Amino acid sequence: MSNFLLRLASPHGEAGTRANHSARVAAWMTKRREQVAWYRRTGVTALQHQRQAAFARKDAIERELLALVTAPVPNTPA
């Protein structure tokens, strides 16, 4: 974004825009840390890990089945 547009977007100029951005990022990081802590305390994180592991096992089974189905058939007598 050009300096001209930054000045239009913020009456305080580029320094004000940067300060506002820093404040928003800091607030977002604080909120995110609180969410992560809450997820850990309530057991949601553990459930998410179990769900990811189950889906990984499902995907591995699907790949094995696909490999079996698409494998070339050995020579069989006619």
C-alpha cells in the first residue's frame, strides 16, 4: 500500500496505522493463548488429537485397500 493511501486510511499517518496493527495483533495473541489454555483444561485438545489419529488410521486403511484393489493380477491359468 502506498504511503498516500496509508495517510488516507489513518488520520495519524503510518505510525498510527502501525500502532493500531500492533495493538490488534497483541489482542489477538492474548485471545488465542486464552483459547488454547481453555481447550487444554477442558480436554478438547486431547479429543482433537484422538480424532486426528483416527482419521490418519482411516486414511492408511483406505490407501492399503486401494493398493490391493488396483494391484496387478498375477498370471492365472485360463
